[in-house]
Amino acid sequence: MSDDRQDEVKQSARQAALDYHEFPKPGKLEIRATKPLANGRDLARAYSPGVAEACLEIKADPSTASRYTSRGNLVGVVTNGTAVLGLGNIGALASKPVMEGKAVLFKKFANIDCFDIELNEPDPVKLAEIVCALEPTFGAINLEDIKAPDCFIVEKLCRERMKIPVFHDDQHGTAIVVGAAATNALHVAGKDFGAIKVVSTGGGAAGIACLNMLLKLGVKRENVWLCDLAGLVYHGRTEQMTDQKAAYAQGTTPATLADVIVGADLFLGLSGPGVLTADMVATMAAKPIVFALANPSPEILPDVARAAVPDAIIATGRSDFPNQVNNVLCFPFIFRGALDVGATTINSEMELAAIEAIATLTRATTSAEAAAAYAGEKLAFGPDYLIPKPFDPRLIGVVASAVARAAMETGVATRPLADIEAYRQKLDGSVFKSALIMRPVFDAARSSERRIIFAEGEDERVLRAASAILEEMTVKPILIGRPEVMIARCERFGLPIRPDRDFEIVNPESDRRYRDYWGSYHQLLERQGVTPDTARAVLRTNTTAIAAIAVQRGDADAMICGTYGQYLWHLNYVRKVLARGGNHPQGALSLMILEDGPLFVADTQVNPIPEPDQIATAAIGAARHARRFGITPKVALCSHSNFGNLESDSGRRMRQAMEILDAREVDFEYEGEMSLDAALDADLRMRIFPNSRLTGTANILIFGYTDAANVARNMLRMKAGGLEVGPILMGMGNRAHIVTPSITARGLLNVSALAAAPVSVYG
């Protein structure tokens, strides 16, 4: 790329960044009310006179501030702008975009509210006094971008005087992520903390904190060598020295980085570009670990280090190389755990718990969500994947719960949790929308040994779902596909599972059951025009038909198909093979998980214009399924007509379905026909039909046309941020489910849990 083109690209990127900060409104933060303020009554409660009640409660018992105010979920991000990463001492005002960004990360990753506070105060003692005076406002303080050694002074004074967590992220956040990365790097290299030689460059806040953390992890003090711009830190040196550097002095004579790097197992760079050379890396111990963390230009580029030593294990601070040491992997979740137990500090035990949680999570199977966010990257534990990606949604549950547990065990939690596992599940539910509502379904699935066959076994989503099934349930997955393709894709996606070892396969190209399968298909359908040749061709190429026959013959208990193709195409084969013995498709039910709660929608796929008995049957099935999720069913039969005010086709069919439900004396609330707004707005419904038998808001919507139901489902999914569980194929005795091509790996896992339930509790 020419110099002019490079300048053009840089200028374009610069302008894009500026536009991001300016539009559609300046900055990255805003304040929103959490309570309604719509009338005089609300105003009287929010402010005078009602606010006095909350004030008096807090005066009587200060701990109630976390109940009546936002303090328990509020962090102050505080800086004086004297050491902004990559920019240096730019001052408090110029640092504000960085602090706003930090606040955004807190909110995005851990749902923690923040105020960014930029202070024009260079004196560390005075700065600490200001921060301490802010204690009534915040549940915790995040110190940021304060130069060394001032940052040590500020943090020490604040921790001594304040009864809330004070955490200097430049120090401890970096140290925690480095600790997790080092733990796994040593695991890959086959080395131990107690036996390695560490050489570090950079004696600033982050560098010293990382060395302190490595000592806590087991590195021996005598095996640590610290260098800076003046060379080795040794006893008696006076140039550019601080007390923190002096604690790591080695020997009594000057030396260079090149002198001390010989035989080192771990290089820890927190200094500047080009500090480490290829020749130096070549003198390190076997399988050297190189953490070149200077930003934006590392101490050595990964390709240069690897050219010198091909098996070097490398991490940087940049996102365009593997193993980015990024503080966002820990600080939101450490604060989340600390705030939720009312911790008075963040101690070493909590930090070590975070390290172990992050390191352990990395060695587990990568989440499908992280894989989707980093498409094209191989996220499998090893030299190029030592720590999780920031967008791995499992981080909050794993790290925050580990930190909370450590806080309770060390006695710094003022509000200890009764059930740490329930807390972790709640956190998972905050990022996996389906986690909480699916819990009873997964609880049932964990004791099931049903065999579930996946028609599209070569699909990445199916492979990820199968991997998760093996981790979370006792269900036995069977995948249809070519083993060599599955193996190649598992390796590419970093999945540890392999066909025939971890799951059974049906290979359409060569399976010992092929003769039996096409024979069964022919026998079932020979009076529907299927010849032996047709049966052979279908059972060699049509994986949906293969899955259906496997279930029909008893080789599997349930099938899942539909990750590609049209729903009704798949339904055709399910009907032909499995709609027997009282089982027939009654409707497709989608559970939409929305911000204000769950909502079921039917029939989204099966019956284009359902007859009254089909509508009634769909309502009964939907109510039964709602109870499986622990939800009390409230069914609305939806139409353009409201309680007989229109003689529309859907209105007539809905009224007839009401009569059928009345005759069957069903045991759930239902009402109709009604418009959608009447179904979802109880006040409106009572105005237009005061004698409605339905109380509150409907949570099951039954439509008179699949077009209407499908539009509602997709509108909720695409525009309202609804997460779909399903579609659930009702009426098939839990023997078949047809998903849609938009389904995710987690969506497949959810449907698998549904399919794992015994037939006796599902239909």
C-alpha cells in the first residue's frame, strides 16, 4: 500500500472515530430514569414528600442505601489524565472520552452504572482526599490512568480510608489478565510458576502489579529480573528509581536486557515498541513465553518472534493478534461480584479467584456466541488461545461468582449470598436471555438419556450444540453427515468432540443400516407412489428423511431438522414417516423471550388457515407447554374482530374455537376473539369487554392465520429484540422438531433440551 493510500486510510479511520463520538448525540453516555414520572403521584414519591422516607431509612441504617438508591450498582471511574494509555499526560478534560468509554464497558459487559469523574488535581494526596470524599455516592471506585508512582499513593490512601472497593485497573486489571494468560501459557508449555525465570521491561504501575501477581501465583522472587530504560534494576542503582522498582533489584552491577534475557521462560513487556529483538528471543529457554503488551506497538511483533523461535507462545495488547491481554476480561466482572455481595474491598483472594476462573473458562469449549462474534478465528485452547475473548458471554457468570465466593470466604462481604450457584445462574440469565426460563427444561433434560438425531450434522451450529449437549446433559446426540467433514470442521472451530468417539453418526454415503432404512421408507410409502429406486435415492441424499426413519425404527427417540431449507419441506417428510399412531402435527409454537417477559405465539408454521378445532387444539397444546416452563397460561385467541364486533373469517373461526374450549372444560384462562392490543393491554380489554374471563396480560397468542403468527414472531424477534425458543412442533409426541434457518447454536441447544423430555410429559 502506497504512503498516500495509508494516509488516506488513517484519516478515514480517524474521522469515523470522531463521528462515532459526535453522532447521533455527543458522547457515549446518558442518564435515564428507572422509575415512571408520569403524574403528580409519581412526582410526590420520587421527590418531595415521598423521598424523605428513603432518606430517613438510610439515616437509620446506612446499609439500606443499596436498597433505596442506585449506589449499590454505581461505580465512579476517576482519573486526573496523567497517564492515558498510548497518549500520556493529556490532562483531565482530554481524558474524558476514555473514561466515558470505560463506563460504557461496565454497562455493556456487567450492567453496572458509572459516572466518569475527571479531576484537575496532580497532587496524589489531594487527589486521594477528593476520591475519599465521594464515598457516599458510589458502591466502588475504579481508578484509571494516573501516572506512577502517584497511582500507588492514591490507591493506598483510598483503600485505607474507604469502606468500599477501590481498584486501580491499570495495575490490578492488567495483572489479573496477565496472570490468567500466564497460567494457561505455562500449561501449554508444560512449565510451573515455581521453576520459571521471568524478565520484565517497564517499571510502571502495570508492570509492577503484574510482577506482584506473578509472585502470588508462585514465581520465586529471586527468579525475577526487571529492566527499564536505564537497564537492569539492581541494588545501588539511583537513576530513575522508585521504591516499587527497588523491590525487584537483582545483583549489584549494571546489565542490559540482552544480558538477562538468556534462559528466560517468560518475557513480560509493558514498556515500548522494539524493546525485544529476535536475537534476544532466540536466547530464551525452550518454548519461550513472550508477552509483548505495549500499545499500540508491542515490544516485538508476533511474526518476528515466531520467526526466531517457531514454538514461542505469544500474547500482545492488540486485538489484531491472538491472545489480546485486555482488561475488559476482568474488571466489569470483578466489580459485579464485589458489588453484589457488598464487599468492602477487592483483596488478593478475589483477584486470584478471577484469574483461576478466566484461565479455567479458556480451557473449556468455546461458546457459540464468542465464535459468532469472532467469525473466522480458531477459538480452541492452545498457543493462540490462552484467554477468552471479551465477548464470551460466559465470563460474567464464571468470574463474578468466583469473586463473590472469595469475598464471602475471606469475610469482606457485607451482604453474603445464600446460594452462589443460583447467583451464577442469574448472571448467566442476564446475558443468555433463555437461561432462566429454560432452567426447568434443562433440569429435566439432565436426567434424560433420550437419543436425539440431528439431520444436518455437518452444520457448525449443530456441532456446537452437540458439544454443549455433551457438557450439560446426559442426552445422546446422533449426527447425520460425513465423518471426514465433521472432523475437519470440529478442528477448524476448535471443538474437542469427534464422531464415533463422542457421538454416534449416520453416514449417508456408507452406513450399515442403509438397506434397512430405505426398505422401511419404501414399506411406509409404497402406496404413495414411492418405488424402491426412489426410496434408495431419498435415503442416500435426504437427511431429514433419514432422521425420520431413524426415529420411526427406534434408533433415535427424537429428531431435529431445519437449519436450512423451508419449514414445510421438512414437515412433509416428518408427516409421511412419523405422523402415525395418534401423532400428527398440530401447530408450531414459538416462545419469544422479551425484556418484559415471555410470550408464546402459535401457529407460526403448520396450518395456514386453521379450522376451529385446530385452533382449540393449538391453544391446549400451547398451555401445556407454557406450564413446562413454569408459566401460568393465559391464552388470547387473536383476530381483527373484538368480541363479535366484526363478521370476519378469523373472528368466526375464533368464536367457534371458544365454543370447543368451553365444551372441553380446559383448566387454563382463555378468551377471544380479540385484537392483539386487547390481548396485551388488560385495561383496554376491560374497557371494551368488562366481563372478560381473562385476567391480566395474555402470554399465549393464538392466531387465525400462519401468516399473521409468523409476522408477529419475526417482528418480535427482529425489532423488539425477542429471543426465540423453538419452534416447538406440537402433536408429535416429542419425536420431531423443525427449527428455522435463523436458529443459533444456543437455540439448537434449547430445542435439544425440549426434545430430551420423556414423551409422557410432552406432546
